[in-house]
Amino acid sequence: MSSELLGFVVGALAIGLLALRVHIGIAMLVAGSLGYVLLSGWTPLLSTFKSLAYARFSSYDLSVVPLFLLMGNIASHGGLSQRLFHATSTFLGHYKGGLAMSAIGACAGFGAICGSSLATAATMGRVALPELRKHNYSSSLATGTLAAGGTLGVLIPPSVALVIYAILAEQNVAVMFIAAFVPGVIAVLGYLIAIALVVRLKPGSGPASVRQPWRVRWHALGQVWPILAVFVVVVGGIYGGVFTPTEAAAIGVLATLGVALILKELSLNGFITAVLGAMESTAMIFLILIGADVLNSFLALSQISQLLAELALTSGWPPLAILAAMIITYVVLGCVMDSLSMILLTIPIFFPIIMGLDFWGLEYTDKAVWFGILALMVVEIGLITPPVGMNVFIINSLAKDIPMSETFKGVLPFLGSDLLRVVLLVFFPGLTLWLVHWLGY
């Protein structure tokens, strides 16, 4: 069997293991190890293991991952999500669909601290879903809004998935965060417009609540200003070049912990749970990383990545057609994987292909940044795409009496917004890159 054919067989094995619900890290580790042994034997594999783990986990950039995870967990257990939703609802709740818009705003705010789509969906679902149902929002709009809003967790920087992409693509983490900001704002605005259109077409789906007096609004705003301050310090420090992302993450952990303690919302048990949760998530991510490294080492040895790149570059297909095929692949994979797993599995194959194609005359670094943000956008779409969007399952686990078909019906307007946003980012790379260039990166 040729090395290229073996590469396809091992890739199929990895996908098969995933279909059997084997953990993504274990699936890539087993498939990659088996392929490596068949090509080179046990001794080269053991020699690779000897250096691979140290080379990966000694990376300074990776230290940002457990720190951002801990910051998000402290925010989740420190009552900050409830305050965000309450504050946004006092300003928007009296409009039709206002509470749903408040949930989107709170998801964006929490995502700026959390950096995880699944965690944002689960946390904000527990906070906002009871209020939406209490105010007689339709089941489809309530659950669809929260499932879609969860995807903002990884779009609004800082983002763990962006850190991993930056490491894989050898790009600056701070630049990736800066590039994600404008597309993230566009995503929030697109979702707000989608809600406005839904309640206009179906007036009873999102009734308005009572307008709150300004004293209530100012009081609610006063409760969330420390959270806004944490965001400004962390993200503003990165954008302004004051901190490295790792330094910003460490400061963010201390600031979030301080805010939670000042607000008296974080108990000792909550803090311990947050730390343990961050440890478990970090271990899971690092397992996926080492599995991806072993699989990618085999793919490099088998030269399957180079073969696929050559086939794509010599196929005669227009660059946009190849990009569209990648986007469709991400949407399909999103039905069964989280965003980080998709990034780790596909970037080693897709990235060389994209770098070999011409898109709007972009130079290498701009193209790498643009593709990274686009890929991140698309993998998040897969989390709410029928028939198996992971965010949809999370929200439906919190609302067991609502049929899943209602939630999928509710996410359709948001999918329309997502599709429009992807088209904009593909044809107008400046939306992603202008802030990066404006800040002189």
C-alpha cells in the first residue's frame, strides 16, 4: 500500500472512530499512531513521542489556554452572567423581541470573558431561558436565540480557538484577536436584526415587557461596570500592545476573581468548581492537541497533505470554489464536533491549500489572518446547523419539553444572518483586516 493511500485509510479510520463516539483526541492519537507504525515502525513512533509532547506543551503561547478557561469559569460561577442579562434587559426589554436581543447582548458580553461557545450557550441558557419563557416568548425564538447566541462565545475575543489557530498557522495571537473584533460586532448586529425581523413577521413571538425607569437602568449598569472594566483591561491591553495575550489572561483571571468576590457572588465551593472545571477543560484540550500532533506527523510522513494541496492547486477549480468546498466541510463537521476539534483536524490540510491560492491579491500574513477568522466563523455555524448542532442539544437539554424541531426552526433566521456574514467576509476581506492595519500590525 502506498503512503498516500495509507494516509486516506488512516483519515477514514479517524472519522470512523469519531462516528463510534470515541473522543476526538483518542481517535486522532490511535489513528495517527497506527499509521506511523505501518509506515516507519515502532521505534520512530516512540522517538516521536519522546519529543512531541515536550515540544507542544512547552509552548509559551499555550499558557493562555488554562488562564482564559479559568477566567470564564470564574465568571460563570461568580454570578456575572445573571448581571449581564439583567443589565441588557433593562435597556432593551420594552421593545418587541427585546429580551431576546438582551440575551444576544449578554452572550456577547459573557463570550468576551468566557471564550467558549458551548459554555456560553449552557450558562446563558440557564440564565435567560426562564425569563424568556416567563414573558411568553415563542419556544422557537427563545431556544433559537440562545443556541445562536452561544456561538458568539468564540467569535468575540479573547478566544481559545483563535489561540490554537494562531499556533497552528504560526500567526500572532494578538493580531488574531484584533482581526476577530469587527466580524464579532457584525455577528452581534446581524443577530439583533434577525430578531427584529422575526418579531415583525410574527408579532406574538416576542412580546415587549414593561419599560424600566432610568434609575433601575443606571442601577443595573452599575452592577456590570466591573465586568466591562475587565473586558476593557484585558482586550484593550492586548489591542494597545500593553500586555501580551498571556499576561492579559493572567490579569483577567485576577480581575474577574476580584469582581466576583467584591460582588459577593462567588462561594468557596463555586471557586473550587471553577478551578476543577478549568483543569478538566485544559486536560481535554491538551489531549486533543497531542492527538492532533501525532495524526499530523503521520500525515506529513505520508505526504497526504502535500498531495491534497497539489490536487487542489492543479484541479483547475477557481479559488472561491475550493474555499466554498472547505466551508461546506466545516458546516458538516460542525454537526458532530466542537470548534476546537475542527480547527485541529482541518487546518493542517486546508491551510497550505489556501496559502497556495490567490484571494483578492492578499499577501501571506493577511491571507492567513483572513482565513483564520473566516474558518472560525464557519465552524461556529456548524454548531447550530441541522440535524445535529451541538449548541441546539445543549439548549434543548435545558428545555426538555420543547421539541428539538422548534429550536432548529428558531435558528433558521440566525443561519440566514450567518450566511450573509460569511459572504461579506469572503468578498470583503477588509472587514477583517482594516482594524489590524489601522493599529499598525
